[in-house]
Amino acid sequence: MALTDHTLDSVRPLLSLQNINISFGGVQALKNVSFDVLPGEVHCLAGENGSGKSTLIKIITGVYQPAGGASISFDGQSYDHMSPVVAQSKGIQVIWQDLALFPEMTVAENIAFQTVLGRWPRLVNYRHMRELAIQALDRLGVLLDVDAPLKSFPIAQRQIVAIARALVGEAKVVFMDEPTASLTQSETDHLLNIVRTLSGRGVAVVFVSHRLAEVLDISSRLTVLRDGGLVGVYPTAGMTQSRITELMTGKTFDNHVRAADRTTGSKVLKVDGLTRRGEFDSVSFTVREGETLGIIGLLGAGRTELALTLFGMSKPDSGAITLNGHSVQFQSNRAAIDAGIAYLSEDRLSLGLIQPQSIADNLVISSLHKIQKNGVLSDSRKQQLVAGWIAELGVKIGQQGDAISTLSGGNQQRVAIAKWLATDPKLLILDAPTVGVDVGARAGIFDIVAKLADAGLAIILISDEVPEVYFNADRVLHMAQGQIVGTFDPRSCTLQDIEAAVYA
Ligand SMILES: Nc1ncnc2c1ncn2[C@@H]1O[C@H](COP(=O)(O)OP(=O)(O)OP(=O)(O)O)[C@@H](O)[C@H]1O
Ligand SMILES: [Mg+2]
């Protein structure tokens, strides 16, 4: 049920923050922000990369302390700052992006360990933990083998485990920071249902997502941040994606099909009957110079597996790969990189970037040969290379030497893209390149991709989001269950034609 403005006004907030300021070095990440959450509501926090969403969540959950003058009230009590222990014990729970779970432990232990540990007597009773875990999962309407180790489950299930843990912790409000970033459409739908269930049981949810369709679908209210400042708080009813984008960026964007006829350039990649048992079957296609080939499909379609084989990370059982007219059989991804293939992995948090290392080191790691002088790494060349790409992709950073983990999610993604562009590839494979990237930055990234294509780079764009391929690819292959099941030309079909095929 959507609350009307009138009822919203009369409900007392569960959580209320005023005068929130915080700086990192010289950067003021939040400026005089106020924020409130009503009991049981679903409240979205929207803003571009680096606008301060995660920082606000960290202040509420006691990870960071706001500057003096702040006031926080929660459940009738006032605080000038939070601590993680107090926040948790009062019922403020967070599902962090990395989930903070223990893969080696069972589902039951992950869900109930924290709660059981805090109790007296300090005997860990597995049967009791199991019961708590089963109850929590049951409240979410989910069946999972609680005795199985967590590592045997994919990310979507792990996330549910993290939510169940929050429920055992008697959450009154659950913060979810980009929970759907690594989920497929059907997993996302399931998660959104769980959010509705929580809200129906009176647990408020604060939800961060760059997918505005989700934001419109799930929330009753919306707080928009821009550059660390509060733009406003709005009822979601009556909002549109373009209005939210405008509030977030202060600009308007219009999408148009970029597809062009690219049948004349020379073939960069030709794939014939490529098969890897259990992953993909008899896949054939070509990508030409200057062409952007979209590959759309759902989880399990085999897109990433195909990309990993093209990138030399796994070997096909049969079929042939031809690169620039030469048949190739890569023994490793190093060989693929040397041959001019770059692969931006879909999972940048675990594969793409090395979190504790500096921005500069992450950026140059695949192109070290370029910054050598007589066999020795040249700091000045490194600095120049890094500065060039940071400027080119508009990455917001403090110092090149800062750890990559200090950047907001979307800025990390830009560094990951820069890292591959710095290798001067002939074929660039982008696997879900805009996961976690805001609308403005997406437009920026695709402008760059378009420029690279104009300069002759062949690009494969793998995505779950139909608009992403529709507006940015010259041709779109639809992959399902390991096979190419359809080809679309965005110049002669509608977005809905592709959606109808993919979500059929
Ligand atoms: N620990 C830190 N050290 C230095 N700077 C930080 C730190 N944490 C956040 N920042 C800076 O504060 C600003 C806000 O970052 P934050 O992570 O809150 O953005 P966000 O809105 O969550 O972005 P995204 O959508 O990309 O996740 C950014 O400029 C970021 O670089
Ligand atoms: Mg964030």
C-alpha cells in the first residue's frame, strides 16, 4: 500500500538524522544532510557515484563518526553519533556489499552465530542456531539447506543469508547498499519480494540502487543526494526515471540508438562452432573493426563462460577462434592479452581490482611494459599514464597513491575500464560494465566506448539489461542455455522486441 503525503506527515520517524557533515582529507563527503526513515517503509537513497550514499549509511551504522553538531535519533532515543555495537543492538542492520559472511561456515552458523554469541551462557548450541536460522529463512519464505557450507551457494542465496542474519538480530531497519548489483533479473525480483515481506512485517528497508526501475518499483519514498548535499525527499508515486536522473545530476539525458552498419570493416574476431560442454554449444559469430556486438541473456546463458574462453581462461572442447585472420589457441589469459584481447570482468570486486592496492597500481597492472624504461619501472611514466586515463574517463580521485577501496563503486569501475584500455586492445570484452555505475557515468562510459569503436576497436558488450545493448551495440546476439538463439539489429527492431525474446 502506498502511503499518502498526509499519512507520511503524521507518522513519527523511526530514525532521524540532522546536520550530518563529514570530510575525508579535503573532500567534504556529506554537507549538512538530514535524513529520516519511517517505521516499515521502503526508502531509496539515490545519487550519482560518489554522492555520499554509502558514507551516510556508514554514519548511521556507526562505522564513521559525523562532525560535531550532528544529531541522530533512533527509536525514541537521541545520540550525537552511533557505534556499530549500539546500532546493532538497537536493531539497525546492514547488508554490506561484500556481505561480510563466512564462506566456510554453514548457513545456520552464518545466520545465528552473531546473535547466539552475544547471549549467556556462552555455549554455542548448534541445534539452537539451526532453529533460529530456519525460522528466519521461513519468515523470508525461503528454503535453504542450513547445514550446507555457505560457499556452496551463489551470491543471490548468500545475500538472503545476510538478510536472515539481520532478522535474527531483530532488525527494525535494514540498510541494503546496492544489493542487486550482482544479481540477475529473476534473483532481483526475488530480492524485491523479500524487501516487500520485510516491510510488510514492519521492518523498514533503506535501499540503494543505480537501477532506477527498481527504485520506482520498490520504494515509497526517495532521498536524493548530489555531491554530498541533500537535493530533497520525495514520495516515489508520480516519479519517473528521467525525473530522478535529473534530480541526481542536474542534467537531462536522452537515449538514442547508436547502431550503424559495420559490415565493411575487417574481421577482428571470428568464432566457429565454439563448444565447451555444459557451458556453451556451437557458438559462431564475427566481430569487425569498429563494431560493438551486444550479447544479451539471463544468468546461466553461458555469456561469461564464452567470454572467459575467448580470453584464454578456459579451453574450448571444439570449434575455432580466429583473431585478425590467424587461428588462435590461447594457453593462458596472458597470451590473450598479448594478442590484443582485453576482458573487463563482471565481478570487479573479486577479480578485477585489488582493493588494498593504490589506484595507480591497479590501473597499470596489465600494461607494465608501457611504463618501463630500460627494464625498470618509471614512476614518471606511470604517473603520466595514470593521470591521462583518470582525466579521460573522468574518475574522481584524491591522490593516485590512495587505495582503490577509498573510491566510490562507480569510480572503481572506471579505473577497471581504464586498466584495460591502457593495454591498447584490439578486442575489448565488457562483461556487465555498468553494474553499480550511475546513469550519468554510464552515459560517460558509453561515450568512451563509442569513441573507441570509432577508432577501430572491436567490442563485445555483455549485459543483462536490454536497454544497455539496444542503445549501445550495432548488433545484438541473444544467448540462452549456451546457444545463440537470436540476432537483432537495433536499427530495425524495438527495445520491446528484444525484451520479449529475452524475458519470454
Ligand atoms: N574512507 C574514505 N577515505 C577517503 N574518501 C572517502 C572515504 N569514504 C568515502 N570517501 C569519499 O567520499 C565520497 C562519497 O563516497 P561514497 O562511497 O559515500 O559514495 P556513493 O554515493 O556510495 O557512491 P557509489 O554509488 O559509487 O557507491 C567520495 O568522493 C569518496 O571518494
Ligand atoms: Mg556506494
